[in-house]
Amino acid sequence: MNRRSLLQSLIAGGTLLTTGCVGSLSSTADQPEAPHVFENYRFDGTDLVVKFRDAAGVQNAVLYNSSTDEEYETIKQPLGTIRFPVVFPERLETYIADSLHVKAKTSDGWARQWIPEIVHAHTEDVEVLRDGRARFEIENQGEAPLLVRFAGIYGDVPNPTVDPQSESFDRSSLNFGPGVVGIGQNRPLSSSRTDLVVSPGETAPFETTYAPFAFPNGADIEDCDGEERTAKIAIVHASGGSASYTFSFCLDGELTSIEGQAAEVCNSADAEGTETKP
């Protein structure tokens, strides 16, 4: 897949979450220009790392939201390179948004740097598990750390979730967990839920904690006829927006009850989703 072509097409279609304009915020005549103060910045895990120029003489550095003027953190007398925590998976929140800035106070005034990065979740390899849950991978094709707020599977599935891309969808209604857990090398090792963070350019495996392919109210043998069906999977970015993909799958085999649950599944080891498409 050509990542550059994909990002260009997504930007043209308005699918990507943009977190600013490319480049630095232009400065006024009585303020130092950002390139004279900021040398560079990058993301490292859940932190934003900012490096100042040696001769800048920065007195204070502030991470803030330019739309609300909310100041997240202030570091006094920073020495060269500083780190701001910007992703908080344990509370499913992130500072990465369309108005994230860093401002630095010098003897000449305040210099401001826009953090113009994007996040985008590409999802593929959807697999139907024997207990009705789903397994898939999420690739972060953006340039900032992606925090998975929620993963929904809906459409022609027995037990669909809410559609995060419907006009009636309200993000405030997500008063529950992310619906997924990392597996394999991405398994969560603590309550901090670092499994929900996918670094730029990285791919992580997940499984749903719910069972979209199970029949909660029972099923008929016709429900396991092996007919190809289509559904959608959507990843809600904690920083705003979502990415949705269509995939196909089949359910066949014998009806089997899920142990400890009042639900049934089509017990086939060959039930597997195809590659997703946007």
C-alpha cells in the first residue's frame, strides 16, 4: 500500500484528523520567530519531545490548547530538550488535537510552535474467533501516537455495536471502555493500558472484548449457511474523528452455545474476514 498516496487521498476527502496546519504559527513583529527558538520536536511513546536552540534562552515552556487557552503543563527554565506527556491511555484521553501548541518565553517575548501532526488508524485482517469475538490489526499511518478510544464492528453482524460514523453518533455516549485489548506482543502489562497506544508507522494486534459474531438471542441453522456477508469496522481516535472500513466474512458450521453466556455462535474454524477496504 502506498502510504503517501493514501494520506493524500484521505486529506482530500476529509477523512484524516488534522491537528493543525503544516509549519509553525506565524509570529507578530514583536515576537521571536519559532525557527529561532525551536530546533525540532518529535513524539516518543506517549510524550511530545521538544528541543530548543542553544542560544534561545528559553525561560518558560508551556503546552497549551490555542482554541481554549487551556494550559496543560508549564516547565520553567527548560534545558535544551523537554518532554510533555500528551497521551493518557489509562483515562482514554489525549492532548493531541487540532489546536495543540507549545509556546516558549524568551527575553524577546513568546515564540509559538504549532504541532501539526495527524493520526489515522488503518485496520485489516479481521478474523472471526470461535467465541464470536474478532481479532484484527491496527496500523497507525499518521505521524502522532494513536490512542484507540473505541473499536466498533457493525453492519450485517449478529451483535453489532453503534456506528461511530453515523450522523447521530455522539462521542459523549462512549461512557464505556475501548472494546478491545492488545494481544501477543501488544498485551497489556499493567492497568495503564499502553496496549491502546499505537506509535506512528507501527502495527499492533487486538481482540474485541465483546462478541460481534455471536447471536445473543439464539440463532437458526440458516444463520450458519456460509453465505458471504459484509460489515464495517471503525476505530474511534481519542483525539477526534474515526476511520471506517468494510470487510466480508462467512459464518458456517454447527450452532454452539458459548460457555457461561446465553448466546450461540456458528462453530467453524474457517470463518475468517477478508482484507478491509476503506
